[in-house]
Amino acid sequence: MSDLSDNPHLKAFLESSLSCVKTPDDDDLYCNTTSDFFGCWNFTRAGTAMTKPCPYLPGFNTKEIAYKNCSENGTWERANYMKCRMTREIEEDLNKEVLNAFRHIYISLVGFSISITLLVISLFIFFKFRQLRCDRITLHKNLFISYLLTAIMYILYNVLVIMDGDVLHDQPIWCVVLHVITQYCVVSNFAWMFCEGVYLHTIMVKTFITGKWLIIVCTVIGWVCPFVLVGVYTAVRASSKDDNILCWHQESTLQWIMYAPVVASIFLNLIFLCNIVRLLITKLRQIPEAGQTRKATRATLILIPLLGIQYLMFPIKPAEGSSWEEVYLIVVALHLSLQGAFVSIIFCFCNGEVITVIKRKWALHRESTFTSKGRYRAPSTIGTTTYTLVDHMSGVATSVT
């Protein structure tokens, strides 16, 4: 739900472009709205001039004013940006400002690329090994797919729309479609986080519930419900005159059609997490061994990214222009873009079942390769204390050492 274009440069362009859609309501002669490389010039009465702050561009002083004369016959003269030019010192400072303004977008692009790489590898592992086919892994597959789609769509949306002001101004139909698809992927991603919470809470509370039925319910919640929500949002916004401009990029209260259920699902997951931890602590206390609090704490920390609880850490954005705003934007960009990578590492690469299956596959490969040469020796095992949590729905046991 984070706005990846939250910077003063793009905001200035958006505000300028928004003014271009306001038509005069009298019969006087006007110069028609027009735009150049630096932004938009609105309808202006003949015989007058329009002025506006210099654009946020390298080499321009935004504290000065640019103007464009509208002749008596209703035609534009050439825009004058002479006062916008600045000295080398001011230009160097502005270049730094532009770099800082787009820094969080570049960070997001790198983070999403890392997440895509790890998610693809994780999904390959999940689909490759039959030993990993169970209800819990099925949920992980869908969650990872939703993360993957979200990362891909965010990269496409940033590169093709956010970083190209002409697209926002011209508003081709494909950029609106890209916006809608991106929103669907985001809502679906949160829906699958909620499904993970529903699944874990259900198997902890109701041991003998049918796994197949629960997977069907989660599939409807994860893929169908977001489609309905985004479909309603799209229909309502398409019929609105004020909210269907600039590729639908500007914030709109209509987005709460999608975001209200998302926020509700995060709070429900928080309730699920509290109850899961309570039940886990109760069961661990029945095991006469030290360190149970540490195990419960570790389990809680592992479940937080799976259920999306960490999104509650960013409810309020610092005031615009404050010293904390840039820090906030960078932290949100890192969190949003690397979320898929974190989940892949925790629930695939550090998963005990995955590690066991890969080790077994590697051992079989070495055995088939080196047995004939007498160079293979089976790996030894070291005695450890292991606790086994059984997934009663899928019959899969997870060992925690």
C-alpha cells in the first residue's frame, strides 16, 4: 500500500498536470491547455500571461518563476525559463536533492529484483521435490507466487509509469490497466498472508478439521476475493470524474474499498498470532526442559513476517520535509521490496524439511556418482534433542532442534 512515488518532484508534476484538466467556465477567449518537457500550462485568458514556479529539474532554481504569454488572438508564445537557470553551486545542490528524492525508488527496484530471484528459486524447490507436497507447503507456494507477482508489477509500474511523466500526463489505457493489475497483486498478497494466519490458527485450535476443505477456502480468499474487491474499486473509480486521471496514480478515498479489508486482515492476523503463541507456550510448558521461553520467542519472530504483522510498524508517515521523512521512505522501501526475500529465506532456505530433502538428494547424487569408485561414505549423524510438531492435516512432521 506504500506510495512509491512519494517525492516532491513527482508531486509537482502531478499538481501541474491536474491543473490542466480544469477548463474555464466562461465565454472569454483563452489559449488552450498545452504542455512542454517541463510540465503543463493551463488555460489562460488572451492578452495575459501564466506564471508558475520553475520545475524540479537539474539546473533550475525552483524558487524563481517561469512565465508564458498568451497573445490577444488566443495563441501561445514561447515559454520563458530564463530566470530558472542557476549558478553551478545551486545546480550541484539540486542534483543532490533530485538523487535523494528518487533514492527510495531505486532502492525498491534493487530490493524487488533480489526478492524475485529468491522467490523463483524457492518456488522451484517447492515444486521440484514431491516430499514437500503438503497443505502447509501449498499455502507457502501461493503466498510466494503472490509476492513474486507483486514484485514484478511494482517494477513494471515504477519503470513504465512513475519514472515517465509523459505517461502520467497522456494517460494511455494500458497504464490504467497496469495500475489495476498491480492493486490486485498487492491485495492478493495480503490475502494470502491472512490465509497463512487462518491455517495456522485452525490447526492449532481444531486438530481434526479437513485439510482439503481449508485449502479450498484459502484459495477463494487468496485469489477470488481480491478479484472482487479490485473489480468493485475499478468500476467505481472508472465512473468517477475526479479520480480517473493521471493513470489513477493520485491517492483516492476509493482505494479504501480494497485497503479496508487489508487492514482488517492484518489485525485479525495479530489476534491469531497472540492466540497461537498462547497455545504454543502452553504446550511447551508440558515439556520438562529449559529454554522454552526462547523457543516461543523465536517462533513468534518467525511468524511475524509470514502473517504481515510488521506492516503495523508504519502507520503514520512523518511530516513532509522533516528530517525523518527520508529515513521513513528508505525504511519502507527496503521493507516493502525485501519482504519476499525475507519470507523465502525463513520458510524455504532455512526450513528444516527443505534442508533435509536437499541433503538427501545431494547424498543420493554423490552415491550414484562415486559408489563405483569406492569414494562415497554416508554422512554421520550427531545425537541431538529434537521436538517434533505434527501437522495433523497433512501428516507432515516438522522437527525443531
